[in-house]
Amino acid sequence: MMTETGTKSAKPKAPAKPVKAVPMANIEQPALAKPLTPEQTAEMFRLVQGATSVELKLSVPIHSGRATVKGIGLDPVEAQPRQAFFFDTPDLALNKAGVVVRARRIQGGGGDTVIKLRPVDPSTIDPELRRSAAFKIEVDAMPGGFVCSASFKGACTGQEVLDVSSGEMPLRRLFSKEQRAFYDAHAPAGLSMDQLVLLGPTFLLKAKHHPKAKDFDRPIVLEVWIYPDGSMVMEVSTKSLPKEAFQVAADFKAYLARHGIVLGADQSAKTKTALEFFSKRLAAERQAG
């Protein structure tokens, strides 16, 4: 403190106040998801009957992440690092048309690709496509909602993904002839793969957990998507065949509840979050010149 004569007066410092941890009860908890209406349940049941598989997923609040990992007994050291690369127009024209173009780098030098269309009605899918081992129809079910998608998958190397991201290899060469045909059939008219820009990559960690059979009789996958600004999306999921989907869903819900995992309403979509994040960042970079 300065006196009127401009000299400093000695003043003992006040003791630092201890930082109090915020009790979990004081952290805003997500509202529970609204149950599906009878009409929605009937529609989901119809879609499930025509699907190849069903994925049951739940987005977990990040502040509950540590409790989630500990609760289900997952070993975070075994998590596999990956990078997800999305391709779209700067204004997300593909996403608006329900088309997703994605490539991934996987630890160990591997990679994969997918052209995805959603939402779809299984009854409208060409039977010829269904015969392809690389094609699948899946219903994603989460608290309060569901969506049916069709995916054409492919394999590549991690280096090929890097070559595309650096501009050394055309994007089309990353995908198979069948994938490119699927893209051309569903992308907006006149929008070729050559016009797409890179949105990413997004770093993620994926871990698989095998609970004891008496607790839950199938693998559980946990993914954490980490964006450049530090924001994260955590998702817990499991898969089932269509004929067992509703029983598995009930068992999965009970398993999560026993381990203190809240079925929240804020079901953040990983793909949508990534696309919007990088689209906004690209727009900001262009505006800055």
C-alpha cells in the first residue's frame, strides 16, 4: 500500500484462504431424458427389425467421467488413441443432406473410412447393397431418441489418411469404388469429393471393457473425444443384434444405474460436435485472412 508521501508502508499479508472443492451436489446435473412416446417406440421397433445391428449409447457428463471409469472397472491405460478426420464443405452442406464422410487413423499404423447416410428407412435400401459385407444398417439408440443410419465401410492405412490431409493424395483415392458410388448417389447434386475440405482431426481415446458375465454379458466401449479447445465428449456404448435389442437395452440401463451412471438428456453427438467445431474454426480463420 502507498502512503500520501509516496513511500510503501509495511502491511502483513493476509493468510491465503484455502480453496474449497465444489461438492458434486452443487454441480448442475443433467435433466433426465424424457421417455419415448408410444408412437416413437413403435417407429424404433420397426427400424430395428430392418437393421443389421443396434448400438445403445449414452453421453456422460465430463465431470462424472472419473466416477464412470471407476464405476465400471475400466482400465484407462488400455485406451487406444485415434484421430478422426471429417470431410465436408465449409458450411456443412453434406451434413445438412445427412451424409458423413470420415477417415480415421488408428494406433499401430492402421486406418479406416466410412460413407454414412442418416436418417434412413431400412425398407428403402437396395437389396444389392445389403449383400455387401462392407455395408450395414444400424440403429443408434440413446436416452430420449434414436436414429437409423446406413454405412459403407472401407480400409486404408494411417499414412494414406495423413497423405490426404496434407494434400499429397486426392480424397477420392482413400475410398473404394463402391463407397464412391454410394457417396455420388446421396451427396447434394454437383458436390464432388474434390470440393470437400478437411474438418479435423479430432483426437479420441477408445477403450473396451468386458464386465463379468453375471453383471453384463457383452463388451462395453468408452470413447472420449477431445477437441483443440479442451472441450470433451464422453460416450459409453454397447451393441446388440436387432432381435435382442430391447432386452439388452433394459439390461444395459440397469447395469449403468447400479454403477451410478446417470442417464442424462444432453446426448451430445460426437460427429455433429466435431463438424460444427471445425466449421466455426475454419470460418474464423478465413475471416482473419
